[in-house]
Amino acid sequence: MEYYTWILAFHVMSFVSWMAMLFYLPRLFIYHREHSDNIAFGEVVQIQEYKLYTYIGVPAMWATILSGSLMLYLNLGIFQSGNWMYVKLFLLAILIAYSFSLNTIRKKLIVEPEYKSGKYFRFYNEVPTLLMIFIVIMVVVKPF
């Protein structure tokens, strides 16, 4: 199953790219919010937010989901190896929902630049970090 390791490599690269967007987009929201009085700056940040989400985040998310699904299909026995995979998939579902929520927030900031506070977005920025930590633990340590 040499091709399986190639799929795994693609999956890891896709996940890293997706996580980069998940880490950086909320940071752009902080800049967007905290400089809402500077219209020119806001326009530049809006373009960055759009491109980061649309051209990097969404394709990387789907590449992660599709490559992961293909690996599961090729190795259905993994579901017999413990509950860690079920926990991982649950955390993944939360991460996907979080990813879609970023687009909702991005659009909201366009029409309402003072939506939420910078402090709120600093907190919101920590969500993918926590999910990533638990997902990696599930995959590497397999505690359940």
C-alpha cells in the first residue's frame, strides 16, 4: 500500500495548510476590528481575509476531508483500533463548523466593521489551536 503513504502525506500537507488559515484569519479579524476607523486599511484587510479563506482555507479543508475519507475507506479496520478515531472525527466536525463560522464572521465584518471586539477575536483565535492539539493527540497517542 505504497499509495496509502502518499495519500497520508497529502493529507498532512492539506491539514497544515488548512490550519494556517484557521490560525491567521482570526488574527486578521482582530486587525480589521481594531482599525475599523481606517477605511483604507479595512479594505486591504478585507481582500486578505477573502483570499486567505477562499483560495487557501476552503481548498485545503476539502483536500483534508477528501484525503482523510479516502484513507478511512482504504483502511476500514482503523475503526476497530479503539475509540480514538471516533473522538478525532467528532473534533474534526467541530473544526469544520469553526471553519465555516470564519466565513460568516468575515462577511459580517464587511457590513458591520465594529462587530464583536478585538478581545473576542483573540479568544476565538485559540479555538483551532485547542482542537488541533486534541486531534494530534488522538492520532499519535491514541489514548482511547
